[in-house]
Amino acid sequence: MEEKKPKKRVHMREQVPQVRARNFMEVPYGYTPEEAVEEASRCLSCLNPSCTKGCPVAVDIPSFIKLMKEGKFIEAAWKIKEENALPAVCGRVCPQEIQCESLCLLGKKGEPVAIGNLERFVADYEREKGEIQIPEKPKPTGRKIAIIGSGPGGLTCAADLIKSGHQVTLFEALHKPGGVLMYGIPEFRLPKAIVEKEVDYIKKLGVEVVVNAVIGKLYSFDELFNEYGSDACFIATGAGLPMFLGIPGENLNGIYSANEFLTRANLMKAYLFPEYDTPIKRGKKVAVFGGGNVAMDAARVALRLGAEKVYLIYRRSEDEMPARKAEIHHAHEEGIEFMLLTNPTRFIDDGKGNVCAVECIKMELGEPDQSGRKNPIPIKGSEFQIEIDVGIPALGTRSNPLLVSTLPDLKLNKRGYIMAEEETGMTSKLGVFAGGDIVTGSATVILAMGAGRKAAKAINEYLKWKYWDTRSLSN
Ligand code: FAD
Ligand code: SF4
């Protein structure tokens, strides 16, 4: 019998590269309802589906796709929300290719079901139709939980704990909640209006959000416990401290860490010039240093802010780049110039304290290092200079010491991250749980959400134990 060929994946239409490289609107347009049903219909409805095992928050993927096949989009959105409070975000930024979609049976012979695209579609559909369902409020338990940091880890933990009936307050240092979703990931990959709506949903569940609250400065941690009267706390402060190249000239005007550059562009809305006159240098020739998602985002933002030339300078080859393949592909399409096997050695001063060029050296790949990636080695005498007016190191981030340095009894690892049990988020301090990037180092949105979920479960167990009434056993 002739084997049936699986249908081809329905790809999302996108803005053409030449146009989108000069605006901040989202790159893909999203599915139409017909396209969404067609893509959902590719799902084989396997008897033993494994896709859910690839999702760190265990979204019931087969059930929501089945509802989509029947055209029940709102019900499909509610099904996802049983496990995931931020579906419109995850549908856009989860690295699905190494998570849920990597376990889809269709992927063995062709392209897996576009689970992320479908998740994005139903979340957008629900929002646009205004049919957001707020679950019934549970009976109050009288317990208070403080959550520090409103990124995906903190938001997920808050959403889960409020559903258990506790009073939950989320403290955020910045003036807007959302963490990296708000200040890091650019508008054209994740529109801020969508993040705001997802945060609104969590507020509607009953979570109180306090912004401009730098814990460790404005309130000490102990004040939070004693005066606010928290029964437990979840720390999800992320890993927002930028790393620099450590080369001469790095303090010249025109050099920004990727974090600062993206924050000015996203949170301070530099992309809405002249409506928002954010202090940011709009370089004509920009060099971004690094090969991860953050480097791709910074390069593509620089282009959209009006740069004539954007160089992406990376010391290894493209095969070793940690960024998602889709982001690398988009950056190439938009005209970012990749300078691979190249490393900066110093920035050059124009005589007035501004950067005017960067000196680089060519590299070759040697033996693999501890990370398994080939070690880049400088080629003697291969130095050369490139004219630039903005330089953006995007080398990754480290743990922010602001809060943890005020907590001497909280155990940290050698790299300054909080030591917490993987399955519970429990730390060395009683009643204090932690998760997300502040524990793992820079990772992903969905892993931070998974950590928030595990901690919420563990906090519920902890509260049962803390308020265990032994009198019930004495009769
Ligand atoms: P964060 O999102 O970092 O949030 C921490 C929050 O805590 C922040 O809002 C911070 O202001 C607040 N805070 C810190 N200290 C205090 C304090 N003392 N008091 C009160 N509040 C405090 N992941 C993906 O899955 N897909 C992507 O495409 C992707 N792209 C990325 C692009 C960029 C530019 C960056 C920087 C990261 C990207 N990531 C991506 C990684 C992902 O965003 C993070 O792994 C995730 O946001 C971590 O979540 P979190 O909740 O641990 O912390
Ligand atoms: Fe896949 Fe992320 Fe959705 Fe989970 S949350 S099903 S990993 S896209």
C-alpha cells in the first residue's frame, strides 16, 4: 500500500525583510482561522503523544489542538491557560524546536506540527474577541506571599498561588512589570501591548503588583517578611547584570551593554521617536559583539533605529552560535553583516571621548572546550579596524547582587546565583524559594515559568506544614 505523505506545514506570512528592517512592527502576521485549522489538522492525534513531555509547564497539547480542529478556538485558549498563564508570549518566544515540537512524531519525516504558532493564534484570538475567562476566586486562606521580580518566573508563580486562595503581592524594581518580556525582547518579536494584556490577566486573577519597588534598597528583605507579614517568598529577580568585553576603550561614548541599549529602546520607547525623545545614540555604523538571541535582538533593533550598516561580530563560526536558528535567519534576511571568527581587541577614541572604530583580530577554531564548542584562537598579525559610531557588547548576563547581597544566610553558588532545589525552588533560608534566571543563569522564558510553577506547588506544601495543626491528631 502506498504510504500517505504528511501534509506540509502552514507557514506564517511575514513582512518582507526590506520593509520590516525599518519598522518595529511584528515580523510574522499570524495565522488566519482557516490556516490555523489547516495546521491543527496535520496533528495525527497520536495514542501516546509525547509533545506534552517536551513542554516545561506541561500544556495539554493534544487536547487544545483537538479543540482547534473543531474550530473551538476560545475553548482551546482556556485549555492552554489551565497550565500556562502567558500563552501569547510563549507562542512567540519559546524555543519550540527544541521543546514540544522536537517530540512531535511528524518531525521524524518532515516538519512537526507548529505548536507554538497554534498557541499564539488561539491566545491572540481570545484576546481580540475579548472573551478572557477569569476563573472563580477560591476561598481565601489568609496566607500572604511576596514575590520579588515580575518576569515570567514571578508572574507564573503568582498566577498559580492566587488560584490557591493566598494573598499574593508581586514587587517589581522597574516602572513596568514583565521583566525581560517588557524590557529585553524587542517589540517586533513580542509586542509590548501583548505582554501588558497578559500581565493584566494576572492582575485580574487578584495579584497585587507593586512597581518601582527595589527590594534590598526601598524595603529590606526582612521588612518584607516582618512588616508586610509574608508567610513565604519567591525570588525571581533574573540575571540582569551585563557582562563586558574587558578591552581598552570600552568606556567611550557610544558603547552600550545590550541590556541598556534594549531597555532604552523597549521600556523607554526609543523606537517611537519623536513622540518619545529617549536619550539613545542612533548609530550609523553599529557593531554588536556576540552570537546569542540578545545579540540578534540588539543588531536588529539598531537597524530599525536607522543604522546604515550593522555588523554582528562573533568569535566562533555560525554553527556554534547559541541564538535560535529562526532569529539568525531573520537577521541575515534583514541585511545584518555577520563577521564570523572575529574578535574585538580595542575601541578607538575620536579624540573627543567618542568611539570611532573598533580593532578586531581574526580567529581560527581549535579543539572543543568544556562546553563542547570549538575553542577560538587568535591568528597573529591579522588585526584590522572597522569604522563604527556605536558598539554593543552582547555577551550575556550575570546574577544581580543587589538583593542577594543583603541576605547573608542565603546560599549562593560560585557564580553568585541562588542555590535552590530543582524540583521545589527551596533555598537555604526557611520559607524562601527561588527560580528562573537568578538560579539557573540566563535561560528561557518557559524554563523560568516552569520554575515558578514548581515553586508555587512547593510553597503550598510548605504552608500546609507551617500551619499544620497538631491538635487534630490529639483526639
Ligand atoms: P526576568 O525576566 O529577568 O525578570 C526579573 C525581574 O526582576 C525584572 O523585571 C527585574 O527588574 C526584577 N528585579 C530584579 N531585582 C529586583 C529587586 N531587587 N527588587 C524587585 N525587582 C527586581 N528566552 C526565550 O525563551 N526566548 C527568547 O526569544 C528570548 N529572548 C531573549 C532576548 C533578550 C534580549 C534577553 C535579555 C533574554 C531573552 N530570553 C529569551 C531569556 C528570557 O527572557 C529569560 O530567561 C527570562 O525572562 C527569565 O525570567 P525570570 O522571571 O527569571 O527573570
Ligand atoms: Fe511548546 Fe512553549 Fe507552548 Fe509549552 S508553552 S507547548 S514548550 S510553545
